[in-house]
Amino acid sequence: MKPADDLITLVRAYNPRTNEQLIRDAYDFGRDMHEGQYRKSGEPYFSHPIEVASILAQQHLDDATIVTALLHDTIEDTKASYQIVAEKFGTDIAELVNGVTKLTNLQLNSTETKQAENFRKLFMAMSRDLRVLLVKLADRLHNMRTIRSMRAEKQVQKARETMDIFAPLAGRMGMQWMREELEDLSFKVLNPEARNSIIRRFVMLQQETGDVIERITTDMRAELTRVGIGGTVTGRAKRPYSIWRKMEEKDQSFSRLSDIYGFRIITGSEDDCYRVLGAIHRRWRSVPGRFKDYISQPKSNGYRSIHTTVSGRDGKRVEVQIRTKEMHEVAEAGVAAHWSYRDGVPSENPFAVDPARWITTLSEQFQNEDDHEDFLEAVKLEMYSDKVFCFTPKGEVVKLPKGATPIDFAYAIHTRIGSACVGAKIDGMRVPLWTRVKNGQSIEIITAEGQEPQATWLDIATTGKAKTAIRRALREVDRERFIKLGWELARSAFEHIGKKATDKALETAAEKLRLDSRDTLLARLGSAELSASQVVLTLYPKLVPDDGEGVARDRAVIGLAPGQKFERAACCQPLPGERIVGITWKGRGVVVHAIDCPVLGDYEDQPERWLDLHWHAGKHAAVNPVTLAVTMGNDAGVLGRICTLIGEQKANISDLKFIDRKPDFYRILVDIELRDAEHLHNVTSALEAESDIAALSRHRNPSAARPPAPAPAEIGETVGLQTSR
């Protein structure tokens, strides 16, 4: 365990005016409070707060942040209280320590609704004082560095949480070095085989080519000397996770991946940055489309640098970053540069961003998100996205995530413009709305009165703001239609148990389901966001038929004539809880299709054969087969984990087929037997959380559509579609 003097020496190196006694008092208090506590590794627990403080000291942060790091677990894990910390160290430090405690208690890896609410709390805590998050990030970094002492399942949980939440947050704050280390430490836990494979290939590459970094660094230094520009040149191989991500994004093998080395040139002035850029481009061939000027267009977290990729020795691509010393300080510390000290006074870096303004800008993007799923999607999209910079016809800059489309651009300008969009021009040329915009393009949005958002835009848009606005508009457009349909579904479900769907009953159900009104309940019913069975069960759980397996299979569908038989269509495999229609077959019964089944187009000219059907509101037996298409990693134990996850959701696997085998991935079709749409949602949610599953979708096969089987008396045996009796 480091003595207090070591930490104070580290702080004094950048802040000679540090309050040494304050740090020493915090050290002694924290040590006494954690006396007798030990980490999983066997070390005294207080060694952890010291290391967290050291990480923050390396970022040249102020005394209050260093003291908070030393005390950050005292309120949560010891007999110390907020009042005691406030009495000894002041209310400002007590507030910081209490803020870190609240962040620690947030279960960020919980269910989506709770996770979204906790994200809101996270942003609220950040908005009060961003140093709370700085301490939490340093705390998570040290925990990840020492994660091997945890249980295996705990390692995986923490690594996923780090990869999903804390690493993107560090990157969003501009602390790229911390993001990269957090990602790589998580990668080491979540996919050690892939990481070790990349490291082995690096070793082999160095044996074959020698020290590429040293050779290219020497070449660049010589070029700077030749043109008379002062500056330092450093190079490094990119981290294993960064390389793995590039391999995944570009669908390339390691041998074909070119830009695995990065070089940084630190110059004396902004003018020198552009002179260096010219020298580099004259000496080596630049790679088209790989130039970004973050000096003229800084990122929102203050990041400034020129990025370019050139073909170096032997045609190898290398990335070069060019910046000044002040820009480099912000690039290393990000938003934290606001609290950095130099020679005992706060560092007056002209590029450091005001953290209050930064967090306000970030929070404003999410404050209108009422829906939990929309809010969570918006936060994650914003944290993960790399930016591109586009221009309006008037020359104003609009920042968008990589992969954005003109639809995202339109909504970024104003929701009204987005909703009225009918087309777009990029650099004067008319383009489809699904076009991916690029850095530096000028975009003009064409609007028209009376235009309304289209459902297909949801697949085109990439930003949370655009998706939320489109969904909200679509809900409003369809609201009246959904309310009418929801009323019919509710009326039918209530009549089935001998009750009436009165306004009072529906209002009570809405209140119990935490919806704001009866109309909202009906709209959710009509749009299939809520099932009639959920509403009935909410009010009359004892009246819903439950004969062991629940609703008898021959009574599962409402709307059939007495004695009329039905079968679920194999092409779309409709489930209870989904909207359905029936197609009659003379002398054969009814085939039940999902409302969006493409096969229904074959019967558009035969309206007399269509039946308006609904599922029974009760509990259905888990006998309805559904096929899932799964793309999974080709690793030991993955298939077993998939089967286990499905079994844990009380779903039975009836068949499994391998349809594509590749060195890295397998694609399989899994037939599972389910109760209803909610059961399907539970299964897919569990599978999507598995890191080794790369893609998951519901498999539908229009070619499987065929008329219902003849009765056994006619041909001697039953053939055709699966029958729900």
C-alpha cells in the first residue's frame, strides 16, 4: 500500500501549492475507516482508493477530486456518514463523495426500463458536478485492472457493463486513452481467445517486418527536420480491441487490415499543424476519404486535432494525428482538462471545454425522451457514435453520428423540417433519403406542406432524436385508428369472461398499468404494444380461464364460426398477442396469418375469404412454434449457452438446423415452442444479451405457405401445417 507521501509527491509535481495537510488527513481518515477490510485479492481495501487517487493525479486534477477519490467508498462501505465527512472535509467534498456513492449504487446493467431510469439519474449526477464521474471512471479503471481476483461470472458482468457504459462515457468526455484501456480490459475478459489471437499475429508480424514503428517514426522526424518544423513524433500499435473492432466493421481478416499503427506529431503552433500536414502529404501518398480536420471543426468535448491516413513504407497504411501541445492536453484529459492544474494554478488551456455547458448540451438531447426505450436508445446512440460534420446551404455546421442520413440531418435542424422532408440534395445533387452522409458535404432538405413522417424512415434514421420524433409522429397519425381497434379488442376480451369494457374499467386498468389515460391504453392495444390478455389479467386475474395449461388450444382464437377449425400459418407463425386475420378454405377450415404476413397479398382480390380474428385473452400453452435465425460465434460452449438461455425462459427447442458455417461464425435456425408474443420477447431479450450472438431475428418463410391439410378421414393421415387445437 502506497504511503501518503508518495501520493502527495505525485500531486506536488504539477501543483506545488497543493493542500498537503488536506490530502494527508483524507488519507488517514480513509485508512482508519477501511481498517480490517480486504479486497478479493487479499490486499488491504484502502489500497484501492489510493490507486484511484493516483490515476486522477496523473490527470493533474485538483485537490478536491484527489480527496474525493481517497474517500469515495467511506460513506458506502464504512461507518462514516455524510455528516462526518462534511464536518471533517467540508460540504463540497462531502457532496462529491455522496455523488460517487449514488453512482456506485446505480444498477446500470438491469432491465431496460430500470436501466433507462438509472441513465437519467446518471446524467443528473453528472450535471451537478462532472468530477463525480471522473472519480467513478478512475474507480472502474482500477477495478478492471485488478478484475482477475473476482469470480468468473462477476468478471463477465463488470466487463460487459464497462464495455456498454463506462468506456463510451469516457470516450464521450474526450478521455480516449481511458476508453481504449477500459475496452481492452473488458475485451480480455469477454473474448480472451480473440485478443490472444491478435497479439500472436502482432508478434508474428513484427518478426516478419521488424520494428515498423521505429522506422516510420525516424522517417517522419527526418521529414520534419528537412522542412524546418519543430515537433515530437511518437508511434504505437493500436490496442487489440481497436483492431478487433476494425476487423468486425470492415469484415476483414488481420492480414488484410492495414492501418494498425498510429503516429502522433505534437507541434508548437496551429500554423505548424497545417505545415506538418503538407509535409506529410508531400512525402507520402494520402488515402482518400481518411482526412478529418478537428481543428477547424472541434468536437463538442473540446477535442482538436488533424487526422490523416497515408501509405507508408511497403504500402502500409498508417494513421497520423497532428496537434499542438495544448490540444494534446485536452485530447488526453477531455472535459477533465477544465480542472487540470499546472504550477499550482488551474490550467488556462484555451481549448478546455466548460463542463457545465458540455453536460447541458448532452442532457438537452435526451430531456424530451418520455419513452424508456427511446431514451435508452438515444443515450447509447449518442455515446457510441463517431461524428461527421455537414453544412447547411447557409454554411452552418451540423454534427451527426457516423452513418447518418439526410433524415437525421433534417431532424437535427428542426423537428418540423424533419417531419416535412420529401427529399434531399447533397452538394447540389438529388439523392435518396437513405444515403449515408459524409464529412464536409453540404445538404439541402426539400420539404412540402402536408408531408408526414413515414414508417420506413425508422429504418433509415440513425439518431435517437430522429427516431423518437418519427415514432411520436406515427403514433399521433395512427392514434385514432389504433384507439378504435383497441376498443374492439378490449370489448371482445372482456365479453369472453362475462364482463363489459366500461370507461371506468379501462381507466382503472390504465392506472394499474401506469398509463396516463384510457385512450393511451386503447392505442397501445390497437398497435399491439399491449395485449388484451394483459388488460384483462390486470383487472380480473381470477376470472381468466386456467385449466392447467391455460386456454384450450381449440379456443385460442376468437371470431370463428361454431365448430370451425383453424391452423397457424407456417409462413408467418403468428403468436397470441399479435394482430391476426384468417383466410378461409372451403371444407378445410381457417388458416390464421399475422396481419403483416406478405402471403396475404395473394388473397387481396378475395375479400370474402378474410376473417377478422383475435386471440383469446387468457394464458396460452407453450405449444406455438416460432423459428429464430441466430448468428453466433464459432467458439466452444456457445451453442450450449444458447440452449441454456432458451431453457431458462421455459421455452422448448423442437428443432435446430445449421444453415451456414464459416470459420468465425455459424448461422442456425432454432425452432422453439412459445406461449405468446411476450414469451418471444423474453427469449429474444435473453439471447440478445449474450455477447457471442452477433445477430438475432425472427425467421419467416413465405414459401412455407400452403392450404390446410385435408381431414384424416379423407386421406388417412394428417399432413401440412402445425395445428393449434
